[in-house]
Amino acid sequence: MYILKKTFRKCFCTMLLCFFSLCAWYLSTYHTYNYVSVKLLNYKSNHSKHNKINQVVFEELELYLRMSSRFLDKYDNILLPSLRYFWPGNVSIVVVLDEESAKDKELEKTLPLRYPYPRVEYQSPIHPSIYHQRGHERMQRDFFYPEDKIKKKYVGFIDTDTVFVTRVIPELLFEEGKPVIIGNYGKYDTPLFRKEESLGTGKMLQLKEIMRGMSYFPVIMKVSHIVELRKYVEKLHKKTFDEVFKISSKGPFSQFSIMCQYVWTFHRDEYKFYFHLRSYNNGIWHGEDNPPGRVPYQFYQTNVTEEQRMPKPRSSIHLRYHDNWKNPDTLRNVIKTGICFSGGFDLCPNKCKHLNRSGLQRELYYFEYNDWSWDKRCLLEQRKHYALVAEQSNDVALQALKTGCDEVDRLSFKP
């Protein structure tokens, strides 16, 4: 009898504990739900006035893809599917090929005739005296000369292994009519966050680097600002730009870090900057392992605002620098996840059964092994983004997602 009473008391206490825990969880969830709901309502209300101007500048953007026939498989099977599903409607894009390549010349006969119907341009060979005969270096140099290829006000640089992971709306790429820039800073590791890159930026601009610009796609710049950058470098070094380029490119460097550095220094008010703290310690960083060419830790305490530290959803990932990228399942899964959050939970629920509708889409905050999802504000910013996606939904966008639902499990590519 004593044992039964003791057992009963233990069970009763356990039930009470569970009851109070459930109440606490409910109240917490209710508070969070209302907080997020109010935040979203305020965001949509405050954001609507900028929608028209973002749409206008969005239409002044042309994507720039530098490639050769060697990367046709990646173009067809990595970039294009995600572009088709997530960037519905007309996409303004120029594909720049090697002028001296017979195989590239053959591509001109077919590329403009199929989605996304790009303009095709050619880049003539660079004189051997200008660079060190490395293919990626030739591409980097070409990015500094966009005015001959781009017909619009803004250029958006992408790669053949860019994978869009969410519906692309103007507010993802522009805010208040200004291009969004997302840069990494903080603790580095070698070789993925190569410390030499920061020194390369310093060689060209004679400035301490503030961020690593190779941390999002598309990298959007005013074409006129890149032209100005070249002139600034020539005046600074009293050499031609190509002479300076060859000196700077002896070691690792990032053309995008250089561009971001230049517009931060001279055109800061014309862009929306976001600083992604690269940290493995839940956002705690006190300057340890800061790259040698980077501004000191104190710079970020006094020059970067709280708004600029907010996590900003990215439109895409760089597949070749993503976990387990050679496995085609990785491509399928990141695209499928984006389809689900962009509307697929309702359009094709059978594809989304493995996902939590109210969970975090990590790919919005993960680029080249750099994770931002430690920031608890990511979920709210994600919900803001998808509130705008739902608001701007239309038949063309829904049909693109339906196509993705039907095709995504068959996607494949050659690593």
C-alpha cells in the first residue's frame, strides 16, 4: 500500500510538472507568434512605399556570366534550373565567352535561342604581359571592364555554379532603390577564408579591407562605379590599371572585395551594406584571428550600425563551396527546400513533407561554408522575406514553382 501511494505521488508530481511546462511553452509561443506577427505587419506597412522604386531599379539590372564551353554542363544543369524556378519572367543576362575558342563560337548559335535567351558577347584574349596565364585570373580581370558588355545601369555578377534557393524579388537585391551588399568579417580559417585575400585588396586600393565581398550572388554594382574604380587605381599608382592588376594578382585576391571596398569608401550612401560576422561562437568575436590586411576589430564597434549587422537573406548559394556539393542530392535538396518555402508547401506538399513550415531555411544564410544561422534574428528576417514573396506572387511565379516541383527530383550534373 505504501509503495502504491508513493508511486501515485510521483506520477501526480510528474503530471503537474508537465502541465506547468506546457503552460509556459504555450505562453512563450503565443508571445513569440504575436511579436513576429506584429513585426511582419509593421514591416509590410513600412516597406510598401519602397516597393515601386525597388521594382524600377530591379529592371535596370543585367546579370553578367563569364564562362566558356567547358562549363556548359554546369550552366545547363546547375544555374539554369534554379534560375527558371526562382527568377520567373524576363531575365536580362549576358553570357561572355572566349573570342578565340571555336567551341565557344559554336555556343553562340544555340544559347540565345533557349532559356534564358541571353545576349552573347566575346572577350578577346588578354596579352600575356597583363596576367599570369591563369583562367580564373582572366575572368577576374574581365569583371573590371563591364561597360563594354552591360547595357543597363547595374551589373550583377554570377557564376555557372550559382544556385538560386528562393524566389527572387526586388527587395532581396535592392533596398530603398540601392543594391544590397553582403560581406563577411571576423575570425578567418585557412584556406577557405584566406588571409592573403585581404592583403590583395590593400595592394590595389591602398586601404585596409572592411569585408570579404565574395560572400553572395549576384554581386551588384553600378557599372559607372567600376569604371571610376579603375581610374582611381590608375591615379593612385600612376600606372595603367592592367599593370596594377598584374601586381595585385600575384597572390590570392578577390575582385568583389575590391569593388565592395571601393563603393564603401566613395559611394557608401548608394548601397545597402550588411556585415555578416563569420563566427563559430554564436556571434561572439573580440578580434581574434582577424586577417592581417583587414581593418581592426574596433572599426566594427564604431563604424558598423546595428541595422547593418542584421542578417540579410541571400538569394543563392555557391554550390562548389557548399557541403557535399559533388553529390547531386545536395543540388536537389537545396532547390527543393527553396521551392517549398517559396510556395511549394501548398503547391506540392508531397515534396515538402520532410520540412518544418515554420523552420529556418539555412541556405538563405549559408555561403561558401560561412554560416549566419547562429543569429536568432534570421528566422524573423526569413519570414519578412517570404511575406513579401507571398504578396508579390503571380501566375508566372506559381507556374515556375510548379515546373520545379515536377523536375527537381530529376536534376543532375557532372561534378
